[in-house]
Amino acid sequence: MLGIDPNQLSGRDNYKFLSGSIIPRPVAFVTTLSPKGVVNAAPFSFFNIVASEPPLISISVQRDGELQKDTAAYALERGQFVVHISTETHIEEINKTASRREREESELDLTSLHTTESVRVEVPGIKEAPIRMECVIEKALELGGTAEQGPTCDLLIGRVVYYHIEESLYDNGRIDPFGLKPVARLAGNDYSKLGSVFELIRPK
């Protein structure tokens, strides 16, 4: 067994070990709204469920040095964001939004995706997404870094205040995973589709 001290590694090397080991990871496609009303959109694979009562989900947004990314900055300024589940159908369009753009330039301009109004938040959602969740900030944490360096990421915990679910995916309170066709992130440029599924009864 190979033993490695993470403190002896660069941030990039730690990223490679973590992103290559903790797989597959669901990909959240997140929209936020700038103070000037420009829709920001970006994918994040540091994403998961926090709790179900109330419904809470988390997005970890890594910083560029000490600078917050637009997603974190806009979500915190407005206290809202919308999360969409990335699927096979739209992953190539979603991937286009990962490119760097100037602030107040919408990444959606690079895609064929369309916005749609939300019900409980001001931030628009993406019309083509089969599942989207309107969220308000429950809690935000600045994490990582050192006293000299400052935080290296923003952990956003959002409370889901409204679900939008394509009717064909909904069956008696459950989601059809094969109909959803979710996409998961592996390491580097690799992604995965939903593969074989098996049942395992949880012990009492």
C-alpha cells in the first residue's frame, strides 16, 4: 500500500488524487444572477445532498487564488441559485459554460440553451434541464487556505425551495434514473453515464 502525506503535495496533485478516487461525482449545472441581471452558468462536480429535512444540497466552488468565482459571488450577493442535473442530452452544451468569460458576460451565449423563469427565486433556470432545483442560501463557509493565503473555496449550502421535474421522469414520488440519463464526472476530461444497477438491502 502506497502512503502519501497530502501536506507534501501541491494543490494540483491533491486535486488529481481526490478527483480520481472519489468517483463518479454528479455534475451540478448552476445558474446565478449578477447584480446587473446577467445570467451566469457553470458546471460543478463538487456537489451532493446534505439533508432531506429540510432539503439541503451543497456546491463547493474552488477559488482562483483568493478571488471568488462568479457563481459563488453572485449566489452570496443575491442569496439564491438554481441547480440543474446534468444529463447526456445536454452535457456538451453545459461543458461550453466552463470556459472563462469576463464578468457580466453570460456563458449561456456560447450555448443553445434557453432560460426560463423560476417560481420562488429571481434567478432564472435552464428550460432544457429535466430536473432543476430553486435554492436559497442556507449557509456559506469559506474553507481551506492558510492565515497568509486566505480561503481557497466557498462551500454553498442551499435549501431547495422548489423542484421542477419533467413529468416523464416522475413515478409515484420517485425519479426514473434511466429516463434521466445523468452524467457523472470522473477525473481529467473523463465522464461516465449511468451503468448497470444492482439492489442491496440495507440491514436493520
